[in-house]
Amino acid sequence: MTADDSFGRLDDDDYPAYTMGRAAELLGTTQGFLRAIGDARLITPLRSAGGHRRYSRYQLRIAARARDLVDQGTSVEAACRIVVLEDQLEEAQRINTEQHRAAESSKPTAAA
């Protein structure tokens, strides 16, 4: 990958652009917290060729949600589970809305 290719990926939410140290700094947390949410399988950082953890902006947003819950007194494991359940609920609601729209659009209209 050339430098130009890498620069173009900076807008990609899934591009693993952040080292563990930088990610922790951006989130205002510790590297141990990032390891803990990785161990809880909330996020799985990608690894560099040298084996170092790399995080994407998308992963940092998820980590920030967990951090907010932990800051409110929730355990790391529970915070991770809550974030996962919230995401599952949001997806289920989105699918439900789509199905309702499809059902409504397929209903025959009443003739006047």
C-alpha cells in the first residue's frame, strides 16, 4: 500500500488508524481498559504486522460508550454486555420498521 492509498483510508471508519496508546489517550482511559473490553469481546482490534493492536474510529465510538457506562459505576463486563444488547435492540427495531413499511406498501388500497 502506498502513502497515497493510506491517506485515502483516513476517512474510512473501519480503518485501524489508532495505536493502543493513542486510542486510550483519545478516550481518556487506560490501555488496560482497552484490553479489558477486548477480553470481553466488545471490540476486536486489528493487529499490525508487528502484532500491535490498532483501532478504528468505529471501534473507538463503541469503546467510548462502554467507558461512559463504566464511569457511571457499571462493571466492564456488564458495560460491554449492555452495549451489545443496545446494538442488537437498535438493529431489531430497524428491521421491524422496514418490515412494517414493506407490509404497508404491499396492502391494496381501497377503491372509492
